[in-house]
Amino acid sequence: MSALRHYHYGALAVSMLALTGCTGMGEAHSTTEVPGDPESTKASLLEAGAKVMQTDAPPSRLEVYLVGFHPLKKEPLHQFEAHHFCDQVNEDFLQCALYDGNSEDAKLNGIEYIISEELFERLPEEEKQYWHPHNGEIISGQLVAPNLPEIAEHELMESKINSYGKTWHTWHTWDTAKGGGTTEESLPLGEPSLAWSFNRDGEANPGLIEARDERMGIDTEERRRARQDLVPLAKPQVGVDSLKDEFPRPTQPIPGVEAKPTN
């Protein structure tokens, strides 16, 4: 059983660990208004019947909840607060549905696959350009697992050190009011956009991280301090410098986050 599934099924153990403090869990609502008529009574009844009669096996396995941030690789100033609802398929592979919030009105706006360093190294060189490194997100404290006890969250993050993610955003639902740096779209338009990760301090749009922290009761700087023991485990990663010169603001290295030389 994976460490993540251990936390899900070990409810009693998690409740006891909660005495040590949790990582915060405020509600994040979607602001995207989708055009269309209100759901009809007929549609509501069909939905209720389907809930009873049909299976929800795939989404019911989305047991791991993570919140982080994504800049688009080709448009780095277009940035998202990304709510990941994930299934730990095995120790080396996590698959996530991405939403623009964690409430009932949240909109599905992308997908992410997360793989271990071992699986990443098996990829063809051409394929590696689609996969972003995670050490910057983890060591900086930006990536969090809301409402997990701090001990459990720390172990979860340790299990993801040196991992990589492949993320496609299918809907630009994050607006300027939330720090996204762009206007939201009322429908999922155009082609999917490849997203990346923040790998240097100063890459996030001003206010983006702070708005998330205030809304959800998260302390990114405290998470960063608590994860400094993970720095010795962090290996140089491919893609750390992919967006290095793409921001108008000064940026600084995150101690412990290093670029791996490429051929």
C-alpha cells in the first residue's frame, strides 16, 4: 500500500496526528460563470438516478488533494492556482484532475500526470520537454496538501521530491481577481496549454501565492521552513531553467533547486 493510501485508510492514525497541527483548508470558489440555462428538473432527476444506478469508480479514487501553481510554458505570465485531485496508481505514478477551486462550483480545467525520477529518466529526450520539475514547488512551500497533519504532509512531499509533472490546462478559468494575470474564459476554448512550474523565487505574479494563503489559511513560508530537511534529498532536475529569463521581475534561485545539465 502506498504512503498516500495509508493516510486515506488510516483515518484513526491521521486523527491522532492532527494534534500536531494541520496545513490549512479554506474553501476556494470558482468565479467562472458558464453560459447556459439553469439545470432543468428533468436533468436533475436523471442525475439523481444515475448517481444511484451507475458507477463512479474512477473519480472516487481521487483521494489525494494538492494545491499549487502553474505558469503556462509559452505564456509564463499566465498563471493558475491549481487544485489537484489525484489517484496514486502506484509508487511511481500519480494522475490528477485539475480544478479552479475545491468547492461544489469548481470547474474542471486540466489534467496532470506525475511520475518519479526513475520513470522520467526512461523517457525519450524529445518527450522530456513536456515534463516540469517539482523540487522548486516542494522546497519553496508552494505545493501543499490542505488539511493533512503536518507530519503526514511532510512525508507526502518527501515522496514527491525529484518527481516530474506533465500538465495540460484545457480552460483558462483563473481571473485577475485571483492573481492569475489574465481574464477568464466562460467556456473551454482553443487548444490545451502546456503548463510548467515555478523554479525560482520571484517568478509567481505578485499576490498570487499570498491570495491563496489568505483564502485557504495556508502559510507558505512556514511550509518552506519545515521542508528544509528535504534539500539534501533534492537532485538537479531537467527543466529548472526553462523559464529562467521569461519574467519581467528579478528572480533568485531557490536554495536546493538546481538545474541538471542537458546534452
